Amino acid sequence: MALFRAITDRLKKGLTKTRDAFVSSLRSILTGRTLDEALIKEIEKRLIQSDVGVAATRDLIESIRVDYKAGKLTRGEDVLEHLKREIKAMWPERDRTLRLAETAPTVILMTGVNGVGKTTSIAKLCALLRSENKTVLLGACDTFRAGAVRQLEIWGERLGVAVVKGQQGGDPASVAFDACAAAKARGVDVLILDTAGRLHTQAGLMDQLSKIRRVVDKQIPGAPHEVLLVLDATSGQNALRQAEEFGKAAGVTGIFLSKLDGTARGGIVVAVRHTTDIPVKFIGVGETPDDVEPFDPERFVEAMFAE
């Protein structure tokens, strides 16, 4: 119970900006008012402003109108509970845990564009795995930027995790090969591979990502077991486009949504769910390695709407 409460409190804290800007603004227009078409249009505006997304907003507003016309919704205050139910219902029951290999090592490939917080998200994932008593090895496959390798090394030093790296400007797939060999030789539980920040429009970098996947599969059949796409929650609709395009090109199996604590538009989680079938598996809700949560839709919605 204490652990559950600690997780809930941390999630609520991480969603403070969203709650203050989105839910509080909804409460301010709903409290004490009778529901009518003008108020429904105001609700629609607030949902879009919170990056819930046009398509998801359309569905939510339609559900409000249906219940309003049926006489089930009459007061503004009732809309908040209605929205909570409808948003929770958007997520089907599914396994959102990490895919672990039957035989170690499990290989996790991290991808995403520059600036989304990919390296920090790797550190958070690493800390989470370490807290579960799993041994971890990091592979620095971003050979384009020396700073990226050094940043990964700094996190490795802080967390007590070794990093396999290559020469700057070298072949990223070669680093992936060496990292896989090291993971097997050292008997680690999980290998996390960092990759160069890339745009889905950069064909060369996407081809390189495919090459890394082929090399990893040859070294460890069935790997990578997870391909996690890091999306920046503060980037709004750009995150949706990245989710769509990476999902097509990179074989993404899950999303790590970073920087949720830094945005007042946490509704992006709803928009991502409505736009793509790729499950959000982790969310970053702070700046320290411990500020990471496995994504649970019900807990997330409750924290977002908490008073």
C-alpha cells in the first residue's frame, strides 16, 4: 500500500502542470453551470488546447452530446466524471510490460529524434531495471556525436552500469555487434542500445537503424525484443507525427513519453493513444533517474483529474 501511494503521489506531482492548466480550467467553466451546447463548445476548446488531439476530442465531445441529449448529463460538474470514464475506456486491456527474452540478454533498442530526452530516458529505464535487481549493459550506438556518448557514459558512471562504445564517426552497427557480444559474455540480463537521434525523413539514418536491427538479430536471435520510441510530451502534435512515422519505419513496440512534468498539455497521452496502436509503456515525470513510471491508464487519468 505504501509503495502504491508513493507511486501515485509521484505521478500526481509530475502531472501538476497539466492538472493546473487543463483540469482546473475545466472545473472553472463547469462548476455551478447547467450543461448546454455553448458549454459543450467551451469544453471542446479546452480539450484541444490541452493537446488531447482533434480526433480524440471529437469522440469525447460526441459522447458528451449523446448523454446530454439523453438527459444523462445535466450539470457541468458531471462532465468531469464522464470524461474520466470515457478517457479510461480508450485503452483496451493489454500487456504494457517490457518484453523480456526467455533467455538473457533482453535487448532494448531506443530510438527517437534529437532533443526528446532519449539519453535521460535510457538512464531512467536503466535505474528502473536496476531497482528490479536486473543487471544492465549500455551500448552507445550514436557514433555521430561525441557528446552523446559522453552523456551516456556519465549516466553509466552514476548508475554503476558499463557502457560499450566505438570510435566517433564509426559504424553504429559495429558498436551494436560488440555490445551484444559483451552482453552475452558478461551474462547481463538487459542490454540497452542508444541510437542516433533521427528524423523519419532521413532515409540514411532509417536504413542504419534497420542495419542495427539485422546485426542484433544475428548476434541474439529474436532481438531486439523491444524497440522503444522516446517522444517529448512538450512537443505536442509533432509527437503524434513521429509516433505514426516511426511506427511504420522502425518496428516500434512501445513508447516512452518523456518530459510530462514539463508540460501543461499532458492530454498528449490521449492523442497518442487515439492516433496509434503503439502502447505507451513508460512515462517520464521528473528530472531524476527515479522519476519514471510504467504507464497505467487508470492511474494516469486519476492523477490527471485529481483535486
